[in-house]
Amino acid sequence: MEEQQGQDTVSPSHEPDQGILDAHRLLVMWLFISTLVIGVSFLALVLYFHWTGRGGVTIGVAVIVAGAGGGFVSSLQRLYGFQDIFPRRQYIRLFRRMNFYVVAYSFVPALVGMIGAIVLYLIFAAGLLKGDLFPEFHCSMVDGCNDFHGFVTNWSPNGPAANAKAIVWGFIAGFSERFVPDILNRLGSERSK
């Protein structure tokens, strides 16, 4: 009898709480759906420009999408590893009850990744980080980068390798949530000396 009581007290501690499992499944599902929505939207945009011949996807848009992808991969990796991704245990009840909150929560990694990718792209464009690993920028038109519109449309990575570097760094910025804040802190401390 005592042996059975000992087993009863041990077994519940090894099994995950059903509420945590339900919230985990719901988050995985909505992260998958939101990744699919953003990916298919980007693919549709690329195909639209290809078929119509009107304009094209700029490197800035590609970097932003790469940042969103990095954020999603990081989140899905944490969820797949079943790490404790909930900021507080009270969110488990909220995830089970409010689907809109779960949908919004599943888009947060993409948003953080996009913002990180944009900031890092601007750091590269400003020339604050230089070296072989980072993209070099140039103005594609003579005297065409003096105003904001010229900067947005004509100031871009110099060549295919620089474009690829910008996209890879955009993904890294989305994947590692602390990467861009750490760079900004380091740049701020260097400039204040």
C-alpha cells in the first residue's frame, strides 16, 4: 500500500500538466499558421512582380521577411524543444480561452524579427559596422541618395554578395532576440567614450 502511494505521488510530477500541453499545441498550431501566412504572402508578392513585370521585391523587403523567418524559426525551435516559453504560468489559462490572444502572440516573433532586421539593415546602411562579413552599400544613381526617397530607393547593398549578406544578417537578427539590442548597446557605449 505504501509502495503504491509512493508511485502515485511520483507519477504526476513526471507527466506534463494537461493545460500546458493544450497551450503548447495551440501555440504550435498558430505559429505554423502565421508562418505559412507570411511565407505565402511573400511568395505571392514575388510571383505577382514576376508575372506582371511591374517593379520587384526590394532588398529591404527581403531582409524584413528574412527577419520574420528568423523569429519564427527561433520560436518554433523553442516550442519543439518544449522549453518553458510562457512568460508566466497564468498565461496558460488565457491561451486556452482566448484564441485572438494566441493568434496575436504567435505573430510577436515575426514582428520582433522584422524590427530587428530593419534596425540591423540601417546599421549596415549607415556604415556603423564594416568588414568582410557585413554588406557594403552604395548609391545606384549619381546624386540620387541625398533625400529620404533617394535613400530608400537607391541606397542599397553593393552587388549580389552584399544582398545575400544583408538577407542572412536579417535572418540572424530575427532568430536571436538579443543580437540587435546587444549591438546597439555596444555602439552606444563606444560612441559615448
